[in-house]
Amino acid sequence: MTQSAINSPAFGKQLRLLRRRARLTQAELGIAVGYSDAQICRLETGRRPPDLITLIALFLPALDLEAQSQEAQQLLELAAVAREELTAEPANSSTSQMPKQASPLLASHLPSPTSQFFGRNPEQQRIVQWLNNPRIRLISLVGLAGIGKTQLALHCLHQFASQSEYQCIFVDLVSANEPESMIQAINKALDLTESPDEQPLISTINYLGQQPSCLLLDNCEQIQAASRVINQLLQAVPNLKLIVTSQLALRLNDEHVLQLTPLAVPNLLALPALAELAQIEAMALLLARLQVHNPKLELTEKNALALAALCVRVDGVPLALELVAASGRLFDPEALLSELASHFLSMRRRGRDLPSRHYSVTTALAWSYQQLDSATKRLFEHLSVFVSGWTVESALAVCGAEQERHELIEQLNSLLDHSLIQQQSNEASTRMRMLTMVRTFAQEQAQTHGENELLQRRLLAYQIDLARQAEQALRTGNSQAQWIQHLEAEHDNIRTALNWAWQHNAQQQAIQLIGYIWRFWYMRGYLREGRRWFEKLLISYEPNADVDFARALDGAGILAWRQSDYQQAEQWYQQALAIYQTNQHRSGQAQVLGHLGLVAMDTGAYHQAAAYYEQSLPLYQALADQAGVAATLHNLGNLYCQQSENQRASELYQACLQIYAQLGDQSGVALIALGLGAIARDEQRLEAAQASFEQSLNLARELGDEWNEATALINLGNIAADVHQPAHALTHYRTAKQIFERLGDQQSLCLLENRIANAYWLLGEHAQAQIGYRQCLMLAHAIGFDGGIVEGLEGIAQCLSQNLPTTAAQLLAYADHLRSTKGYPMIPADQQSYNQIVQTIQAHLSAEAWQQATQQGQQLSLQRAISLALAN
């Protein structure tokens, strides 16, 4: 580096930038090193004073720089170059030489990280990759206020600055609102003084053209013409890169946009081990910030769920997690969760290094809200009525009744642009939603207009209409999977509508909604919830003889039947049937008669069940209702299958299969596959049985039909047990048990306890097997399920067959008595294992003792038999 290079403006600017990073004015630096303000000024404008080396040497202690810091190393290198140059070339030398090409002196003017950065590894990799690509010069980080755009950009830019030749500069645009103030903010960050002879933008371009630079332009969304200024800079300065943070994309041709979403949050239904839980992005951030206020806080089994719920409640938004943590010094995690539910919007944090708009959720979102026009603000407020998101159609029906479709779509696009709503798309539909904190803010804004009741009534009306369409599709199998998926996405909105109706004397509309939505509840296993809604509304509802009430009674009866509450189910069915008969509603009568057949079949009244089905079938046929015909034939097939009349059952199943295939009813096909698989297993065609059960399992999973899925898993477990793979069977059974526990299907849980116990018996873990048989028996007795009582007694008899053969024989005899009197025949597939129990008992008893024990068992009462089984 020659003396002329040292005296160049670039050299002076480098010293000025280093001084600025140390946060010293020219006067403060002069005082620190013993120079006047004028001498420092001459140095920074490229006119070197005589003792430059002395000044550079004094820079380190004057700026309080650590010897190993980046700034210190730059200054030492500068001093070494200057010393070498001055030794070889005196200041008054008149030797004329062409200056060598100088390498630009680098500086980075970025705020230092104030705290540890968490997560977003894929985003970091992508941004750094873009920064290192010479063809990519404009990067926009877009997202909601408080989503962490600025911190991510700074984190990545620090990495880039340490590895590149670029000077990296942070530009805070929070106070800028038009192009002129934007340029002023950039020049201020560059430490450029205004010149009366030069336009500010020209000064910016001239300065940035001297060396490769990367500017971080933070908070651009409020500047109307920001894209014009940015385009001008990029065109005029070829060696310039820009990172922009904004809630809006610039929409320039060369822009690379990264849309930031919230941090990953835990799954509350399946929390991982503590070590894994602590690494989930939102949890890692929350723990770190809470520990700032409470260093003794640790993640434990006791507080894990509460901390995970905090992350989920704020959707993993970094600002919201920071606000929650700021209250951590006053509340333990459980209390903090309660505080969050009640006072989220008023939670605040304070700090001198924080922008004022990030003091609370309200201030952060108000910043975005104020960028909207009045019509879009109103739509934003109205959309807060949706709890689980919306489609364009539902938004138009509930929030946009007074406006044209194209106007609403334009406003939705504006909200998407400002990141105030999120978009979620799949093959079936596109939905939009608000993050929890945004919805809370929108609800607070909406309260001032007093339109909540109107919006809630519209939401209820929309859900009734949607459920009516869905009920027909689910019953006939038309686009069944898509409708189940759609209703699952709407489920929280349905719950909101029902709750509002219950609280505001709109029970008639709520009953109407239940009458259409129960089939979805049944197929998805929301048995407890659906029944609870009906019973809750029934308390304050004045029954009448209309078809809507009959439809709801019928649906509630189905949910009760699936829970094995046969008495209540039949009572509701009979009420519904009477209303349908009064109104001469033939399709309703046909459906309820079929449902009465289900109760009769499950309680062993096979002749009565057949009679109900035979009354139902001609009604459906007269109505040309193919879905109803198929359902009735299906139930008749199940009736004969349960009585091991496989030939008749198989013929009925095949007839159903043709109808279900024509209707596109995949749920029906899945159920038929279960029946055909059961017949194949009875006939020892195990490969065919397994194929049928796997077909049913795959269809059920595609539909999200958890009941069918769990039932298929039980049957696959049975096949595994048949081929002596009890460990594999146990895996299937346990997975099915988890599903049925969620569904509240007590009858299926009884049978599962028995199957699990069978698997343990085959594994040789006989004590564990006996525990399972006892659980099956107790649960079956509690719900009055005869099939479960029979299987529980037979299982315990197996456990007692060697040590207490007489008791085992008595229990087996009473189980046989129940099978014959209650109409619960043993299926052929289970006959072999039953015969082994009999042979074991007979091996330990004489023929006379066996006959006597059998007679005693047949004379037992139900209560005595159960007491005898549980006493051993």
C-alpha cells in the first residue's frame, strides 16, 4: 500500500467506520489519543497527520478493543502496512510511482447479538447459500410482526461478514415512511454527511460503489415506494447485496423471498422424552428465556406439559414466547399458562435494546394493522369469528355478505401480503387461518363495532348448510375422504357454533346441526363429544315432533350404541321412530329400524335384529336409496357372519361390495373387507384374510376413519397370533387400544383387553395374561357387554386350568351357558384354542369331577360367576 493509498478517501473512511463501531465521536477519539478534533477529521478524510503510526497504536486502548477482536486485527494490519510503507518511502519522497491496486479495507456495522439464537437451521442454510451466490443480490425475509425476521437476518449476516469481503451494514428503517427518509436512514447508517452539492441518493451510490457491500434494510413494509429505491441501488451498484425484512414482498424480478413461519412446537398428544422435547425450536427458545429470569428452572416431567402448552398456545411465534418468558419471574409454568389465557394481549417486556413496537403483542400487531385500508381492517376483524380457519366460500358467507366476491378476494390477498393471515393448501382445498395471537388481537379490535352476534349467527347458519351437504356425501360415499378432511378442518368452527347456540337460546338450530353432523362424529370416533353436545342441548331444549329432532335423536342413538350403552340407544331410537312415523318420513323410518337392528344384534336378540332389518330393506328399496339398501344388506351379512353362517354372509357382502363400489363409498368397502377377512380366517384361509384386513386398514387410514383402522389392526393381530407371532400381535393390539381409548369405545376396549391377554399367554407371561383377562371381565360387566363377559371368563378359566381345574371348569361351563342363552356363538377361528383349554382341564380332573363341575357352573348366577373368577 502506497502513501497515496493510505491518504485515499477509502482509507479514511475505513478508520471512520472503525471509530463509529466503537461508538466514539471524533471529539471523543481525539481526547482519548491526544489529538484535536480537526486532526481526527483530517485523518478520516484521507489527509494523514505526520505520526499516523502512533495514532493507530493508540487506537486499541482508546477504543477498548480486545486484542483478538476483528477490529483490533484490522487496525494492527493497517499499522503494519503503514509502518512498512513509511520505512521504505519517506513522506517527502518525490519518487513518482503508479500506485499498486489496494485491497479494500473491510468493516461490518451490525448490532451484536443480545441473546442466543435458536432454531431455523434450514432457513439459515438457505439464506447463507443465497448470500454466497454472486448472482443473487436481493433477499427478502417476509413474515408476521414478531416472527423473528430481524434476528434471523442479523444472525446470517454475521456469518456472511466473517467469511466474505463484503462490508455488512444494518439499516433501521422503522422511522422511514417514504423514499427520501429511507435514503437518509441508509446514509446515516453509512455515516455519510449530507453535501449541498450532491443528491443524497448519489452520495449513497458513490459510497457503496467503492467496495462490495451488503445492507440489511430492516422494516420496509411501511415505505410505499421502497421497491423503487431498492431497484435503483441494485442497478447503479453492481457489487451491492441487499437483505430486506418486511411483512410484504417487494415483488421485484430478481427478488428471492423467504416466507418465515413460526417455530416448531411440540405435539401435546405425544410429548417426546425430555431431552428431545428441549430441542424443539419453540421449547428451546422458551426455556432459554425463562432461565434468564429464573436460572433454577429446569424442564421436568411435572412441568413439561405446561411448558409445551405455552409453546402451542402462542403458535411458536418468537415475540410471543419472549413476552411469555418475561412474566416467568412471577409465575411457575402452570400458573403462567393460566396467566397467558387471561392476559395475553397485556403481557409486556421492556428493554433499552428493544424496539418499542415489540414491547407487546398489541404494539407489534398494531404496527401491521395500521398499514391496512379501512375495508380490509373490517374484514380482518370479522375473520376472527373463525377458530379453525376458513375458505374463500365460508369467508364470503359469514364475513362478506355485503360485498362482491372479487372485493373480498382482494382484501384476503392484502391480509396475506401483510402476513396477518396464513394460507394452507392441499390437494382438496385451500384454507386460511390466523395465528392465535393475531386472532386475539383481531377480536379485541372487533369488539368496538358490536357485530359479534350477527357474525356468530351467520357462522351457525353456514355450518348447518355445510353439514347438510356433508351428511349426504358421507352416507352415499360420494367424495367421502374429501368431506371427512374438510369437516375435520372445520371441526373447531362447528364446536364454536354449537357453543354459541347453547348460550344464546338457539337450541333449535344446534339440534339441526347435530342431526347432520353426527355421521362425521361417528366415522371419526368423536363418540363422547358428540353425545355430550346432544345431552347438553337436550337439557334446555323443548322437544317437538319435527324431523330435525328425530334426526338428532337417531344420531345420538348411534353414538350411544357404539359406546355399548344399548338401553339409552334404544330409547332414543324409539323416540326418533315415533316422530318419523307421525311425519310419514319413510327414509327416516328405514334408517332407525336398521339402527334398532344393531342394538338387537349386539345384545344377542338375533331374530329381532333380522326382523328390524327386513322391515328396513323394503322401505329403502321403495325409495331407490342404494346407500340404504347396501347398509341394510351389510348389517344382515354381519348378522349371519356372527352366527358363523359364512355362505349367506359372504353372498350378502358381495352384493354390498358392488353397491359400495358404484357409490364410491370407500368406508363401506373397508367394512366389507373386514367381514370377508373374518370369513376367510374362520375357514383357515389366512393369506386371504390378511390381504382383506390390510386392504381395510389402508382404506381406513386414507379416510381418517380411526374406528375402522383400529378394528383392522385387531384382526391383523389375530392373524399374527394364529401363526404364532404373539409379539407382532401385541404391537397391533396396543396401537388399536390407543385409538379406542381416544374414541371412548368401551365395547372394543373389552375385546382388546382379551386379545392382549391372549398374546401375553402365548408369550408365556401368564401372570400378565391373567391381569388382562380380569380387566376385560370387569369392564364388560360394568357396561353390560355379554360378549366381553364370556371372553373374560374363558380367559381366566385358561389361567386356572392347571392349578384350579374345578373352578376353571365351572367358569367355562357358565361361559358356554351365556353363549347359548345370549346368542354369542364361538367363531370357528377360536375353536382350537378353546379346545386346548378343555383338554388341559380334563387332564387334571376325572370324568366324574369334570361333569360335576360343569353342572355347577351352569347353575351359577352372573354375579357369582364373576365373583368366582375375580377371587382367584
